[in-house]
Amino acid sequence: MLSHWDVYELEIATGRERRLTTYEFYAITRPFYLSDGKRFIFSGYGPQGISEEDLRNLNTIRLMDGLKNSLAPPFQHTTWASSPTIADDGTIVFVSRTNEMDGTKGNYTYDLFVHHGGTTRRLTTMRYTIITEPFLSLDGQFVVYLASRTKEEGPSIWLARVDGTETKHIGMPWKRLK
């Protein structure tokens, strides 16, 4: 493996750096601290010591505290759960592959899911070919993300209510310049 990524914390006032993980991941997504200020959530791909089940399901979401870390996913989801973002109330929004769930063949498709209070539900049913970088609003009511429905079109900005009542495409000005 050519890359060795881990999560570090930097105390800005003192410049003190602290390594929070020691798994030498192949790649990671941006970590988010939970509201307790101690635990953080992120996606970590290809860590050393990965379990067979984790490898099979590609559950890449990690919840750690920098002290008693574990590669076990914080909750179970079927396939390729990644790119988590979290609200102050503990609501987690993440991306997951949906081919197996929907019975679709061919190119992989992805949607957003919400995990809260021990249950997981599907937020979008768009079957995107690309979906990335979900971010929850400060109040946890909305999630904004980049996605496209076909490989030919570039990603667009989408906005969805976390309660599932609305998904909205945000038109970009350069699309009108064609």
C-alpha cells in the first residue's frame, strides 16, 4: 500500500499535534467531531487489521475517540457506507451504494441515508451515479451534497430536507452557457 493516512488533531493555541488513529488507511474522508467534542466520525478505507466482514461489505464509516479506537463500524448497513456527516443531535447522514437494495444491475448507484436513534432510513431515491461530500446544516434540518445521475453530466449541487420531505436541484449558472 502506497499511502498511509491517519487522523491528527492540532491544538491551534500551542501548535501541539496529536495523532488520533494508527491504522495507516489507504484514504480517509474529512472527520467531524461529535457534539461531545471527544469522538469523531469519518470514512477510512483500507486500514490495517480490517475484518473479513468489513472488507466484504465495505462499511468504511469509523467512530473513534483517539484513545480506544476500533475498526468496527458504529452501526450496521448493507453495502458501501461512507462519507458521514453529523448534526449536534447525533443524526448521521451518509452515502451508500443501492444496487443490491434496488436490484439494479450495471453501473453502481448511490443514495443518501440517515441514521438516528439506532435506526437507518433512506433519504434519497435518485440512484445517482456519483454522490459525494454531504454536509449537514448547522441546525441539522438540511443536507447539501454534490451528485449526478449519469456519468456524462458533471456533479450538481442538491439540497434535501433530512426529514425526507423535499429534494431540490440547485441549478448552476454555467449550465445555461451552453
